[in-house]
Amino acid sequence: MAMLKDRGGNFGIMAALVMPLILAAGGVAIDMAKMVTTKNQMQDAADAAALAAASALVSKEKPDIAKAKEIAANFLKAQTAGNVVDLPADDSGAPVSGSLASAKSAPPEELEVNSSTVDILESANGATGKSFKVTVANKKTIQFNAMTRLLGQDSILLETRATAESATETKNALSMYLVLDRSGSMAWKTNTKDNTKTSCPNYTEANWGKYPNLKATSPCYVTKVDALKTAVKDLLTQLKTADPKEVYVRTAAISYNSAQDTAGNLAWGTAGTGTYVNALVATGGTASGNAFKTAYGKVTATTEDTAHKAKNGQVATKYIVFMTDGDNNNTSDDTVTLQWCDTARKNNVQVYTVAFMAPDRGQKLLKACATTAANYFEADEAADLIAAFKAIGEKASAMATRLTK
């Protein structure tokens, strides 16, 4: 009876029963930590390999699909072995994104994968560009330790996947119409010296009554109309640089004084517009209403959309660049101009305005006409005018390159 009542061995029995569970739990904890660490390392390697291949495809080297897959595979191999791979450089000569120079190596036994695949999907991006989608997938079987295997599971398959996208340079299609003041005051001098001439008639508001017989004086100053020609030339150069093959950019111009001049027709490239502007002669009064109306009609014509769709497949952004150096002779022209400015704004035409040494009323008109406050420029000197047109050109000719991960 005494032996039946003795419970001294119960702990040993319980310990024997529970010990396998304790060992299994410990094994699971160890394997879980290993799984998390390994999967994170596999994901990092896949991310880096996908981004490296996507970056290479739009680098200056422009490898083909097979070479890009090789780059991704070598990148993965280098990650697992702790080595560095030479990758194509970008246009600045710097290594493409995802360089191993800053990557941390991991022990090969932890990162070595059973299998990996690299898939690259190429598609059209606009008329001439290409976009790429790179997918890298890794698989690795983790063998459990003896303690975890007590639960009846010997291994687990880990899988990771990474995707990166890139695109070759694509250009924004645009139609731009210039509305330029060539009234008599545009013949007046600026404060910028013309170092190409020793002397010339330097017209101002005070001596304008002597036109065209004013005596030449020295030094010679750049006229406002010549400053305008230089500014437009710089703008057109930016557009030509952005679209050297004349596939995306259409331009034209119209000038006005007391009446609008013959309107230019929108055409591919910038040559025709440059010729038009270089022929401007400053004479007469100022009336901007009809010229702005004509520009709006030209740039929004359905034929303009048709031309772009046929050549570049895009819906072009429409621009009007409106410049004056003075007030309209009649306030009714202010009213007409503003009506068409409002119409342009409502129909998504981007209107940039430049007040060149203009009086208060002229400035007020152009401020109200600009699509946004950022689209309005005041130029008090020739250099300011050139800078304003340069800023407009930079915005209009912006090219987009995207790389996402």
C-alpha cells in the first residue's frame, strides 16, 4: 500500500512525456529564425537582381533581353557568393541602380538557392520607346533540424519574387503657338549693349517721333525686338534638342501690332517658326485680341490631334506663349484677349505669358491670361526675356524616364 501511495516518480514520467514537445518547440524556434533570415536574404537578392537588369536595359549600353537575363543571373550569383559584378553604367557613367558596392554579403550556405528564373517582358512605350518588366523568382528548400523533424516535417520550400520596371526615354508630344507683339515700341532699346555694332539709332519713347531718321549714337543697345528673336531662338533650340527627328513637336507663330499678321501654320519641328520670327519688324500699335484667338483656333484644331496620332500615337499637350511689351491701344482688345485666355484655360491649353518691359495694364492683362501664376513671367531686361523663354522651353520640352521598383 505504501508503494501505491508513493508519487515521487511522477515528475520523471511527466518530464519524459513532455521532453519531445519541448525539444520540438526549440527546434521550430531555431528553424523559424533561419527561415525568416534566409527568406529576407533571398528577397533582397531577387530585388537587387531585378532592378539591376531593368536599369541595364535603359542604360547607355542597352543590352538585349538575353544579356539582361545574364546580368540578373550573375547578380544573383554574386549575391550568394559575396562577389561583385560589373554592370552597365548609366548615361553619367555611374553604375546602374542596385550596385553591389554597397550590398552586404551573406554566407553562401544561407543564400544558395535551388532554382531561380528571370523573365523579361518588353512592350512599346509611345512611338519609339520601349518599356521592360523584369521578374526574378527564387526557390530554396530548407531542411529542418532533427528536433523539428520530431513533428513529422523534414523541410519547407521558400519562394521569393521581385519585379522591376524601366522604360527607355519617351518624349511628350506638344503643339506650341507663339503670339508675339511687334508693335513700334518693340524697336526701342533695352539696357543691354550690342557689342556687334559700334553705333546705331537708339530709339526710346522720348525720341520715337524721329523714327526712322534718328541719328546713330554710341554705344549701340539691343532693341526689344532683337532680344525677342534671341529668346525665341533659344526656346526653339531646346525643342529641337528634345525632338531632333521632328516626331513629337509642332510649332508656329503669329505676330501682331494694331492688327494681326498672317498666321503661321503648325508644322513639325521649329525651322518654319524660326524663319517667321526672324523676319519680324517693329512698327504700328498694339491689338492682341484677334491674334490670340487665331492661335487658340490653330492649336486646338482637330487636324492637330490627327497629325500627332498619325505620327507619334500621342495626345499632344497644347501651348500658347503670349508676349507683349505694352498696353493694347483699346481696352476692348483686353476684353477679347481675356475671353480667349479663359477659353484656353477651360480646354486644357497651357498659356504662358511674358510681360517684357510692359506697363501696369499690360502686366495685369498677362497675369490674368496665364494658366497659373507660375506661367506668368515679367522681364525688365533682355536677359530676363531670354531667361523666361528658356524656362518655358524647359517645361515644355521635358522628357520623362521612369524606373520603378
